[in-house]
Amino acid sequence: MSHVPEHVEMFVCTNCQVVHAGSVAEMEDGHQFSAPDRCGACESTEFVATERWAYHGDEQE
């Protein structure tokens, strides 16, 4: 059986829309990904997971 790599979770900066790969934390059953502490482009600390990006504005209403 071949190894299937994990899908890296991606996060979008809500300020400048730059996409970042999630930071990796080792877990017993694989990896957990979290948003970076700060955006490398604009220093913002607000991120949304890419799968929620299209809906993130709706959450504020």
C-alpha cells in the first residue's frame, strides 16, 4: 500500500488575502494544522481556513 500524503490545511489572511500553509503540530494520529501567528505580508493576525473563505463575510452579519 502506498503512502498518501496528508492534505495541508491552508489559511487566508482576512486583511490582504495572502494564503498561508498551516503550522504543523504532531499528533498521535497524524498532524493538526493551525493558522500562523501573523501574516508574513501584512502582519495581521486574522485568518480564515480556505474552505470557509467564501462564507467568512456572512458570519459577521
